[in-house]
Amino acid sequence: MVAPQTENIAVQMMQMITGYWVSRSLYIVAKLGIPDVVENQPVTIDELAEATGTHAPSLYRLMRALNSVGVFREDENGYFYLTPQAEMLTTNHPQSLRSLTIMFGEETYDGWVQLMHAVKTGETGFSHAYGEEFFPFLAKNPEVSRTFGEAMTGYVAQTHQGVLQTYDFTGTEVLADIGGSHGTLLSLILRRYPDMRGILFDQPHVIEEAKGIMAPELMERCDLVGGDFFQAVPEGADTYMLSSIIHDWDKPRGIQILENVREAIPDDGKLLLVETVIKERNELDFGKLLDLTMLTVTGGLERDAEGYADVLAHTGFQMQNIVTIAAPASVIEAVPV
């Protein structure tokens, strides 16, 4: 007979070992749009199968498995309902994780499959699977790029609220959001600070998408600029913000981006990096697992406080403070030196 303590450890290990069973199941329901179907009204498995073009008995087995972990609920009459977890997989949820679930189940997943290659060689699993790096791949595949943008919007929603609620932008006249995607965070900040102006900077195709997403009244206070932050970033701001950007790149390319920011920022300006800061060794830390996605997909890395101080020092900045926010991220303040 297995001792209780050992049995508990075995259960914990089984949950870890089979974790992808749940994540792959979530990918399928997100891809099929099942939460959106159930959101409108409770449905039976036959109705759900007809709406999604699936095999009802097999779909029931999938739904039953997800019911057991708190995603969806089936009543005694066989009708399925959303749970709070399932609601976050609907398209219209303000912090929707649907696109993130799809992204992690497709190209990003293919990179993770090649984790062994990444560990052995230091190359990304994604480039091994697709023959090119992640961001050039996005530029050539508009649909994947759109999913990525939507995924990042949902993923960073909690971080954005943490930045807005915790960090004080008082005194900033022009805020440049470098690599700001569709301008979600910048829009929140501009609404909170009506006297502030903004600059949204990202790749040209991303900026074209942003023009159809940002509110017209905010675009009147914001310049939307397309370009390549490996070449240059726009001048004209007193505060430069990079949210979840530097972690996407290795040290040489992270330094290149920050050197270009240093060229643009005034000597009395301020730099803000919104990033996950790795905790001390052996501490439970989402960032340490996120770091494996950087290893397998983008080629970047998560850093601890010392790592960020180091990369900033190499680019003409001095780290002044790390502001913890109500999210798995922090605001790293730095100034030109």
C-alpha cells in the first residue's frame, strides 16, 4: 500500500505529467468556438455538435473531461453551461483568452514540441520546426499575426490593469509605446491622463491593424508610426515604454533595441520596461515557465533584477526602481546616464 504522503506526491506528479491533456482540450474548444455557442444559451451535446460540425459522442467525451476540471457545467437534463473559466474563452470577454489558447495550441505549440532541440542546441524550437524565426514568420502570415496580436491583448490585460492602477504617469507629456501592438495599453493610459499625448510605434502591418482598432478620439492625441525598432524609434516623447518587448530577444538584440531608444530619448527622459522579473532560486514563479516559451519560440529570455540592470547599463541607462504591480509583471524604471 502506498503511504499517504507518497500517494499525494504521485498525484501531484501525474497532474504535471498529464498537464497537456487539459491544454490540448482547451485548444480544441477554443478553436471550434464552443464557448461562444454556449454563451448564447445552454445547449445539448447534439445541438453543440451540429453547431460546430463535430461528432457528438466524441465531443461529449471532450466536454465531460473539461467539466471535471471546472470548464463548462452539465446539468441533469444534459444542457451545457459556461463556468467563469469557460467565459474567459469567449470572444467578447474583456480579458478573453481565446486567441491565446489558439496560439498556444498551434505554432507556439509546435515550438514547444521541439524543446529537446532547444535544450540541446540553444536554437529555438520554432525555427527548427518552421525554418525561420517567429517574428519574421508572423510578418509573412497575416492571419497568424492577427491571432498573435489578439492573444497578447488578452494575455496582458491583467498586466495593463496593474500598470494603470499602480503606476503614476503624472508629469509625462508625451508617452511613446514602443512595440505597442494595437495600442491597448497606451489607450488605457491616454484615457486616464487626458492631457497626455502618445506615440504608438510598431511594425507597419501592425500599425495598419491598429488604425482600425484604436478609438478615433484617442487617435487625435496619438501619432501612429510604423517602423523597425532594430533600426530606430521615433523621437518626440519624454517617456518611453516597452511592455513585454525586451524579453522577446536575446541580449545582443535587446541591447540593440535599447540603444535605439537611448538615441531618441531626451537626457531628462524616463524609460519604463514592463516585464516579468524572475524571482529568487527555488521560488514558485510563472516567469520561469514563461522563460521556456522564450527559449522555444522567440529566442528571448526572462531576466532577474540583476539581468535587467545589466542590459540597461550596456545601453546608457541606469535602473532606478522596480515597481511591483498586481500582475505577474513589474514596471522597471530607468533613466539615461
